[in-house]
Amino acid sequence: MNLDLFDGLPDVEMREEPLGPGAMVLRGSARLEETALVSAIEDVARAAPFRHMITPGGFRMSVAMTNCGPLGWVSDKTGYRYAAIDPVSGLPWPMMPESFLKLAVGAAANAGFPGYTPDACLINRYEPGAKLSLHQDRDEQDYGKPIVSVSLGLPAVFLFGGLKRSDKLVRVQLVHGDVVVWGGPARLRYHGVQPLKEGHHPLIGGYRINLTFRKAG
């Protein structure tokens, strides 16, 4: 990792924290681009507003979300899938901002996955009490590419399990600027997020924003 990028920035702590073969937390690696990332999120949300999607079972998801890039993840009573068109607006999803793509590609490379080209970015907005149930990411066509997950705003507890739902969970405290990458032998590990606690972040406010990059098509 090129730590020279962080010379003269003592408030940015950058370190690697392995979570097992193919999985790693890159602590603080999104901090340098936080202003550009937040501005880009606002631009995407103006074009494709956050919404609470409905699960195939008819339940309202506690996490509000939107998408950018050629493909977006959607959920409704017919199932989970990726689509090129936002079902709310009837328009293509907003283009993936350059700051997003740069961060995702760089994080994947630093975690041992060079040549990453995500075509979908799920933008999840957690308010206090929102959570993400334990699951595997199986809606993508190619499991050979990693998942890159960026945390902004309020801290959260990331649950990282094994290849079976019953496997032991590791609880990982994630704070603003942390990036988790998992792929290869870790690509189908179960994961989730515990209910978010109340708080205030000076840049994001009372929310956690999560950017999840995937190669879906």
C-alpha cells in the first residue's frame, strides 16, 4: 500500500486489518475523498431519490437505498435482481461518479484484487434502528469479482460470518472512512449490519451511508 499518499495528514489513520483469506478492512481509506463522495451522493440522490424497497415477502426494508452505475439492485414482490432502469423514474440509473469508481478500484487493488471494474453501486442510508439481516450476495452473475463496501457517517457493527448461515460471526466495528473488501474464497461469506445506534456525524448527520460496489453483469 502506498502510504506516501497520507504524508502530512496526521488526522487520517490508514491501516489494513485482515478478516481472513480474501477479506480485509482498509481503515480510513475513504477519508481523503470524503467531501467528493458526499457531494456525489447528493447528486445521485437528486436524480434517483432514496426509497425503502419491498422484499419478495412483502416487507418494507429498514434501510433506504438508491443506485448508480449501469446496473442497480432492486427488490419487489417479484424478487431480487439487477436492472438498468430505475423502476421509480423509468430512467437509467445515474452514472457512477468518478470519485466512486476511483475509490472502489483502488480499494480492490489494495486488498489483492487488481483490475476491478464495478458496474453497480448500491447506496444504502441507515437511520437509527435500521439493520441489514445476515445474507449472501448471490444476485451477481460472476462471483469471481469482489465486493467493496464503504462506510460513511455514523459507526456501525458489521457482522461477517462464514459460508454457512450457522457459522460463527465476527463483529467488526466500522467507522467513517473504513472500507471492507471481500472476494475470492470469502466472496460468498454471510454478512449483515447490526441495528444502527443514534448519534451525529459532522459530515453526514444522523445517518450512516454505505456504498457497496459490485460487478453484477
